Amino acid sequence: MKMWTAEKIILLIFLLKGVCCRDFSISLPERIEALSGSCVIIKCTFEIMEEYDKDLTESAATGIWRKDGVRIYNQVFNSSDPNSHFKGEITGTLHEKNCTTIFYDVSSDHDGEYYFRIVVRGLKYSYVANSSTINVIESPPKPTVELIEEQEVLEESSVSLRCSAESLCSSPPPTLTWSSTPRIPFSEIRQQELISDLNFTATHRHHRVTFTCTITYQLQDKNKTAQDSFTLHVQYAPKFSPSSSCISEDVTVCFCEVDGNPSPELEWRLSGRPVTNSTNTFISEERLNSTGLRSSITLHQSLTHTSTLECVGTNTHGTARKPFQLPFSPLLCTES
């Protein structure tokens, strides 16, 4: 019987504790990243028991932050004390139960766990069940560069690259800038808060171009930056190099350079017919890179006065032809 009574008492105490504390609650982010040398914002709202609402006035309420514990010597900020250990202010309105706070001049000292305490007439309450951890970082998080509506990029198609970044407290706000390697002009940039879209029409010159987005925080001591890059791959039909030419002496040698993605196949044609290696012709090929091909053909002199010569490049996106004017001049000829 005594044991049963003791159990009832314990249960009653537990229930009463739940009732008396049910109106004290707080909403905090569990974890916040802060950039050293900048600022940090703790978004915060709280609730108190209804009976204390009348005491929660604009002039009477004080907000306190304690770091790495709830004891009084862990106090780092007091909204009523201009000489608080940490420089900051409560930007929320305490009498509206908004305890959002900003700390300035963030350093490694700000790294840790934070507890909020509300003080009004007749009430001093520390929210010990919930805390917010500030993680101080020395370099800003990298932005993210991605291809919007990612798909195979074809020449003459519209391309949109998006750079987005995480928002950290900073004054002035961070900026996003674009650059490319090799350098090319940008046609259109649309900017909104920590999102920047780079829009252009793809050409073969954009193939293998690396686009870089840099986020810059302008701090008192120095600027801090981070960046992310995206290398574009463009599919395009074969294109001939202007260097295609012929040299004529005892024999005639013609050179043909073509570029395309995917890499094209090259074919020489005399009077419309494909040419293969023979006693009168010799063909060689050289791979220049993943998309470029160079071919040469050596012709017996008799063929250059009776035939038309054409270099043909073909891939899945099309066919290009480079005709050479016949007959060839004695020393040098170029394609028509």
C-alpha cells in the first residue's frame, strides 16, 4: 500500500511538473554557421506562462544569452548592459516574444552552445532544454554552379548556368561574380539574392569552357571568397580550320583540319569519289585532341589537273565539306 502511494506521488509530481512548464518553450536553430570577422544571427522566439504576459513589456523585459552552460558566469550578452562581453543586439521585440539576436565581430570565441534567459518583473527563466550551437568558420561555404534543366547542350541552344550560395550574416551582403577560362563575353546575367543566372546561346567556342562563380564577403580586415566551377560540353557539327591548305611542288600535299563534338570522321574525295591510299595518293591522319582531327593527302601531279578535291568531315550532328580549287598553283593553293 505504501509503495502504491509512493508511485502515485511520483506520478502526480511528474504531471504537475509538466503542467507548470508546458507554457515555457523556445524555438531556436540547432546549428548556425558564422563567418569569422562577420556577424551571426540567432533566430529565436519563446513562450512563457500566460500569467506573466502582463509583465512582458517593452521597457521591462531583458534578454540574456549564456554560452556553454546556464550558470551566471557563462553570461556573454545582456540586452540591458551595453558593455556585454559580446557586442550585439536583440533585433526581435521581446514583448512580442521574439528574441532574435545578432552578434557582431564574430571570432573563434563565439564558437559554442547558447542558451536564452528571459527576465521580467516577477520572472527569471532560463530555457535549458533547448540551445543553439554556433560553428565559426574561417572561409565561407562554396557556392554551387549547375546547369539549369541539365541536358545535352547543342550548338545554338539556350544555356542557363545558375550559381547559388548559402546566406551567412554579413554587412554589406556578399556578392556573386562570374568568370571563365578561357575568357569569353557574357551575354546576360540575372541576379537576385545570392542567386545569379548566366544565360547565353551555345556555340562551339563554349565547348570545354570552365565557368567559375565566386562569392565575396567584404570584411573589415580582408575580403573572403569561395568559388565553384562548371565545365560546359557542347555538341556541334564539324567545322574546318582556316589553316587548311595545299603545297604543290613535285607532288601536291593538302592539309585539312576539322573540329567537332563528337569528333568527326574525315574523308578525302576526288571528283566526288572517296580516296584511299594507292600508288598515286597517300593519306595520313593525326588526332589533335578529343574533338580535333588533322589529315593530309599527297597527290600525284597528274591528278591535280584533272580532278576536283574535297575534304569531308562527318559526325552525328552533320557534315561539312571543304573544297580545294583546281588546278593548283605551282607553289601554294588554299581551299575555295
